Amino acid sequence: MELQAVLMAAGGGSRMMDLTYNTPKPLLPVGNRPLIWYPLNLLERVGFEEVIVITTKEVQKALSTDQRLKTDVKMRLDVVCIQEETDMGTADALRHIQQKIKTDILVVSCDLITDVALHEVVDLFRAHNATLSMLMSKVHEFTDTVPGQKGKKKAGEQRDFVGVDVTGKRLLFMANEADLEEGLVFRKSIMRKHPRMLIKTGLLDAHLYCLKRSVVDFLVHNKSVTSIRGELVPYLVRKQFSKMFGVHNKCTSKEEALLQLARERSCWNDHRGDMSEAYHGGKLRCYVHIMEEGMCYRVNTLAAYIEANRVVPKLFEDPPIHPTAVVTERSLVGSDSIIGPYCQISDKTSIKRSNVGTSSTIKEKVKITNSIIMNGVTIEEGCNIQGSVICNNAVIGRGADMKYCLVGSGQCIEPEGENAVVQCSSGYTTHTKTHTLHFCSSVVFVLNPAFCVCVCVHSLAHVCLFFV
Amino acid sequence: MAGKAGKPSRPRKADKDEEEQPLQAVLVADSFNRRFFPITKDQPRALLPLANVSMIDYTLEFLTSTGVQETFVFCCWMASKIKEHLQKSKWCRPTSPNVVHVITSDLYRSLGDVLRDVDAKTLVRSDFLLVYGDVVSNIDISQALQEHKQRRSMDKNVSVMTMIFKESPPGHKTRCEDDDIIIAMDGKSKRILHYQRAQALKRLHFPMNIFHSGSDEFEIRFDLLDCHISICSPQVAELFTDNFDYQTKNDFVRGLLVNEEILGNQIHMHVTKDGYGARVSNLLMYDTVSSDTIRRWVYPITPEANFADLEGQSCTHSRHNVYRETGVSLGHGSQMEENVLIGRNTMIGANCTISNTVIGANCVIGDNVTLDRAYIWNRVHIADDVKVKQSVICDNVEVKHGVVLNEQCVLAYNVVVGPDITLPEGTVLSMHHPDEEDDEDDDEFLSDDNDVGYRKDKTKLKVFNPAEVGSEGKGYRWKTSSLEDTEEDELAECIWGEILLNQFLYHGGKLFSNLDKVMLEYNPHIAFRTVWTWKRYIKMYLKTLVEQSLYVSSQLLKKWAPVFKNYVKRPQDQLDCLASMEEVFLERETHWAALVKVLMSMYQLEILEEEGIMHWFNQGSTTDKSQQLRRNQGLLKFIQWLQEAEESSEEDE
């Protein structure tokens, strides 16, 4: 076994609490499959037979009960549970399972949806005998309006600066703009080794890492490192250029000595110009594969979630309408939509560019465009739903008119009489007051003031109605 | 200000008939530095032979072949020699496709002066090439020129300059650490965002604001060699006029980048991979470029091409890059191994081994001579059993029997060495005494009418030292070889600052009367510039002062007092002076003890007054370190003493 796969699925999804309030992030439906299926499928496609899944009890239960997941995923899942409350970082989690790790590892995050040729990343790892190789892709600009958010993304977002060498593979530098107030500083000796450095911003870290076994050992010895992305990776990148590093002990194994010899004897070199040995004698090397094309999403924000739902169905050759779904002939389901199993779609209903989850019921004369309907949702007659996300088991009353709304799981939007126009948003305790107000202001923006009813669903499941 | 008057109409006109304008070039046939000293005491750098052809001919050939139709050659140092050379050359023949105008003036002190003159005389009509007279290149500029024009037409003349770089990774032969530069550029538009000389820097710092240009891809490049060829728009000359403190191209580029938001000008770059372009900026580069020329990297500019069309210069090219001009005679058993160029009528004795060497015309070389990487110019006599390794031997030098020249020796014009002496690595010999003042050369502040006593002292010393040049030798030993230039840190920042500084240390206060003269003679414009650089001088002076022993420094300070007094007049000047002093000391923590002594002597010499010092001391210090400095025991005592002195003087009144 060359690589052991580790799937990190214990994250809470703190950046999209609206969705993960009731459903843990790994189980969020994307294209009618739980999110965790995508990284599992990625690993299975390239031939992994076993994967260590680090997750919470809740997800473990779902994994063992979800029939569909069981039939879809044939790999052996070695599920390791960690307590949710302990607030473990990804590096902590690795340390937690160190006994299970026998070889180099491939760490994947559960929110990664990509069609990358995984061997690209692993080949870099193999070819250069790297300590770390990782995956990045171009950041996607989300063009769609996100429910509950007026306007575009926050402008103040900090960019990540990633420095690679001229081949675009060797990772030389990584920092966030927030840490760079003083400007970028490089030692001249680094520039001498890598005289042409490309600094890229606008890259998305896919959170997929190949790590040497010795890095896990390093983590065991250095308990202060808690997160892979936040601490370990920047540390490794930095350490490439320092003379002292604690990660690698002297090559003791016979195999490594042979590799060393092979490199000394070969005329191959990783750089041009000067005549020094390959890699300038550095033993620690970090590489990155940057996807130029193809799809790569990290479903960690609402916008990414919506975008992923839109794009994902095109990639898998499932029938758009599940055979067990009941769709009457007098309804209109666009080919760009998918309907999950056991759904009921009634007459005169039109569904465009939307996903409808398992066991949802959609009554007559409903119009759904650009929306995500999760599992077990009931939508009564005459609703008009546009650009919204309806979470599990919600009930939408008759005649609701929703634009860019987010309905939390289990919420019930009461019918408001004939022609009532309902705009709803859900917010949880994490939201500040202004955030809630923000939703409301978008209501006013969208609706006819005369009939406007605003429903704000709060964490304690109390429903506020604002009559404007 | 004739140039100013004609300005408004010019750019518009240039826009209209840009297409029809013939391409012009400004060739600066002066280096404004002394890297080639003492060789350039007798011959300007542009005329030094490189593979037996003057360097300026290479530059002109490059310009002509790239399509330049009109070249303005600006000379200062030994202008008459350059003019004479050009008048004889093929460039001044009526058939020349490139019309060469020679413009001479003794007042040019820097590239900035030249370009200000270009603007004042309204010489250029549209985009022009700017090169130095020591650039050897075969780069095809046309693509860069086209890109430049395109950028200019698209962006309403925002881009004023396109610099040409050659890709050569660190460790490449054509790179010398002196000219290392680090550039940050926009990956897509090729715009230069940051430009810095990297020599003597350990860490390279890039301010954050350069990454806010809206692009998401940047490149930091340390693998570029500045060819010192730039495509400039006429605005460049105007900008030099507007910013009279710009002296060098470095000033200009950095000034433009820093003030980009204000002035709205941009600089772009063009990188060539396969062309050859290098500036012979020091002897190390001379060595490199010479050997590259012989190895045919600058094709089609090769020795046998005789592109300069000099009579009798035609030579044959044979295997292993051995070139021979007419009339060469080679003794029995002598071997020309590889990369050898031998000038006309040169006679080589028996059993010599010659490799990687250029020998000029009419030389006589004895038997059993070994030459490796030697650059021997014209009419040189080398006796038997001589060994030369990587050295430059100028015209009319005589090397006597049994001499060994180790690496990086320089024998300047007319020197005689030997017999039987071994010159250590890096020896520089010249007929000019190193302390003999370079009155007529490119330093504006020095003239020979002062310090006569000093001069007399020196003439006494003017005896050839047989230990240095051999029993029959003639010549003086100079301190270090210019090949070893790399250690002079400051040189890169401020070329003449360093030189002046050295002279200050030699001559002490000799300068001050001159400065007065400078103030009176030059127009206020230049005088202001002097003051501007003055601040830098103070700083550099103090730096040296701190590093000298205290005895010497107080001596020097006394000599210097008039100079300081001349400039430190207003209270503000005092503060400036103190601020730069503080800066200097902050960099050298170990010398803090000296601060009080320097302050004390400055106070005693009445350069600084109590008010100034107290004001400086009480000023809120911004950094921890400067606060620490202020808490220095000695300084506190000094301040206390000052206060007491003040009080007591008040009481006396």
C-alpha cells in the first residue's frame, strides 16, 4: 500500500451555519447525494480500497444507515469518531489516528467536489519524493445571488498569495494577505535558487494533501500544531529553505539511500543555470498541482453549495429523474433539473435548473427555478420559488412567493391567504442583529410593500412575522 | 527654457506621424563612474577595445542593425577622442544608414543631465532607444518596439518606457553581482511593479501596494540581466527635466514606480531569451563579453565579420574559434588551443600556449609564454617565460622576462613590469599615481588650484617601487582591482557618493571652498541638486566616521567643520543633520558610545547648537530602538550637561 487515504469529515461547516444547523456538513445533499460521497467517490475512482474517515458520531450513524451510500461506496470505511465538543483541528485528528498510519497519507476534506485527475497530485509527490504535495484550483466567481445576502461577496476578503517556481509545481511561498502588512519578504538565497517566482492570487486550496509519513511523526512530537492548512502546511513550505528541520531524520532506510544514490548519479536536475545538485540539496520539498481547467469546489459556503448543486448533476450520468420518483405527465421538468427518489411532482408544475431531493412532495401549479429543494420537503399549490434553498422537511404553505430565500430545516411557512407573497429567511443565533436586518432589507427590496410579509426563523424556532 | 516652450505642440505632432518617423537613438558614451579606473584615465571606456574593436562600434552596429536611422552620441569624458574616433569610422561616411551626431559637453555628470539636454534641445521626435556606449548586443528590438507602440496607442501614453532584459539565471556567466536586479512584474501586462538593485541585500522586500494592481498573477524575477537598452518615449526626457534630482536610470525607474499613482506613468519590460545583450559595466563583464564574442554568442557580430569595416582588420576563422588577422606569425611549437583572436602583425615566439585570449595588433610575444584568458591590447611586448592568467594588459605595456600575472591583474597604459616578478591576484598597475588627483575627470568638485601643499607631499612619494613592479618596472600599484568591485556596497546606490567619500577621507576639508564655488557658479537649479545629495553625503560621511577610530574621526570632523557649517545654517538643517545621525547610529548598535563624542565635538565646533540638540532629544521618538538610543547613559549625561551649561549661562547673564 503506497498511500493511506484519510477523509476529514468532522468539520462543522461554520461558514454556512444556515444549512448545517440541523444537518451535519458531510450529509448535506449535493445533487441528491450526501456531500461526503464526492470525496469518497474520488478516492474510489482512483482505486483506494480503504479509507479512514474521521468524523462525528452523528455522521457515523448516518453512514451506517444510509442505504444508498452503502451501495454506492464499495471501499472499506474505517470510521473514527471524535468528540464534537473537543474542537479538534485537522492536525489534531491526524495525531489522534497516528497508530493507524503506516505509510504516506493522502488527506482529503469532505467538502471537496472535483473531477481532478488525482494522479497529478500523487505523481508530483512520487516524482520529487516530496514531503507535501497539494491541490489548488482557480477560484470560482459565484455569479448567482446568494439567498439572504444582498450584493456580491464581501469586498474585504483577504487574498491568499501563493508563490510557485517557473514550472508552476514547486510551492515556494504561501501566505495570506492579512499576514503581509509589511509586504512580501524573500531571502535572496531563495531567489537565487528559484530566480523566477510566480506569485498567484485567486487560487483555491482544495484541502487535499499528500503527506509523508514522517510528517505525522512530526505532528506527534509537536503537539502545538493543530491545523493542517493553518499551521502545518505553511510551516512545511517555510522549512524548505531553512537549513535545520526537524521533520526529516537522516535517511536510514536502504531504499532511501538508494534513491539518494540514484539522484547523485543521474544527470537530471530540477533547475537550470547553476551547476549545483538537484533541489540545491534541500531534503524537504513541497509541491502543488494547480488545476487550470476542470471543476473543483469546496462546499464550505452557501454560495459554493448552490454553485456545486448546479454544476454537479452534469458530471454524473444518473438519470435526471430517479426511477422511483412519480412525475405526472402534465408537469414540466427541465433537463437541467434532477428529481430524487420517491418524489411526487404534481400537475402543471414546472421545475427548471433545480434539484429536488428525496421524498419531496411538490403540489400543483408550483414554479421552481434555480432552487435547491432538500429531502422531505412539501411544497403546496401555487408556490413560486426562485433562487432559494429549502432545507430538509420544510413545509411551504400555499401560494408562497419566494425569491432568494433560505428556509431552515423543519420550518413551516404558513399559507397567508390568497395571493399572499411570502418572503422568508432563516437566521440562527450566530447571526448578528445587523445580519438579520440585512435579510429584512432584502425583503423590502424584492417585494411589493403592500402585501409584504416577512418571516424570520430564528434558532430557537420562534417565528417572527413582520408586516410591512 | 527653450525646451519647455516647444513642449505642448510636440507630443501631439509625434502621435500623428509616429509611423513615418525614423527611429532615433540616444547613445551615452560615458559611464559616469570609475569602474574602469585607471584604464579610463587615458582612454574613454567607449573606445576600449573588445575583441580588437572599440566598444562603441558594437553599440552602433547594434543600433544600426535594429533599424535606427539617427543616433545622438553624448560624450563628456574625453569627448574629443570619441568624436575623432567616430569621424574616422564608417558611421560618419556618407553611405551610412545611421546618421551619427556627436554632442559633447563637459557639464554632463550623469545620465540625467544628458536626457535633460535631449529635452532642452528637442532632439527626439518620437520613441527612441536609449543605450550606453558599452553595450554589446544582437537583440532584435523590433518586437519590443512594436509592443511598446501598441501599449502607447492603447493606453494613451501611460507607458513611457520599455526596458529590455535578457534571461540569465543566477550563476550565469554574463551576470555579475554588481548588476543584480530584482523585479516584480505583472504576469500578464508585463508591467514593472518593483525594481531594485539586489546587490548587498540579504532580504528582498516587496511592498504590499504593488500587488493591488488588480491582477492575480505576479512574477518576481531574479533571473534577468539588464541589457541597458530601453525604448523610451519623448516623455522620458521631459520627466528628467521635471525631476531634476533624477541622476541615473535607477533613480528614474524607482522614482516613476513610487510615484506611479501621482504621475500615472508606467514602465514595461521585454524579456529576450535568445538574443545577446550585455553592458560592459566592469572588468568582470569585460572578460565575459569578450569571451562570448569570441565564442560567437553575439552572432552575426563576430570578429571575422569586420562589421566596423576597419582596414586590415579582416581575419580568418578556423576551428576551435581561432581567429587570425593578417600578418600574424606564430613560432615553432606554439599552440593556439581555443577561443583565440590575434591581431594583425603580431609576432608570437616558440612554444607558447594560448587559450581564451585576445591579442591586439603589433604585439610581440616571446618564447614559452602561457596566456589564458588574457586580454592583450595593441603594441604590447611580452618577453620570454611569461605566464598570464585572466588579466588585462593595455596598450604599449612591456612585460619583461619571467613575469607571472595572476588572476585579475590590470596593467594600464605604458606600464613596464619585471623582470622575474610575480604579481599577486588583483594587482592594478598604472603610470598614474593613485593619489594623483583626477582633476580633469568626471568629478565636479575637485580642481587643482587648492591644497598645493598636499600635492607636494605626494610628489615626493612618486617613485616606482621595485617590489611592486620589478627592478626595471615603471608604474604605481593601485589599491584593489576593479574586477573585485563587488564588495563596494554603496557604489550601486550612489556612484559618485562613494567616490566623493573616499576623496573626503583623503583630503579632509579641501572640499569646502569648492562647494562654495559650486554654489556660486552653477545656476540655482544645480545648486539645489547639490543640496539634495548633500543629505546623503552627511549620512555616508557619518557612517564612515562611526566606523573609523574616534581619534581619526575627531580629526576629520575638525577638517570638515567648515563644510558642515556651510550647510547646517537654519535650525531645520540642524534637525536634519541630527536625524540622519540618529539613523546612522541606529544601524550600528555597538557604536552608540561614540554618539556622544560626535555630538560633543559637533557642539564644540559650533556646528550644532543646544537648542537643536535639545529639540531633537525631546522629539517624540517613534521606534523602540530610537527610544533606547535616547536612554543611552552617555547621552543622558551629555544632555544633562547641556542643560546645566544652559542654565549657568542664563545665570551669568
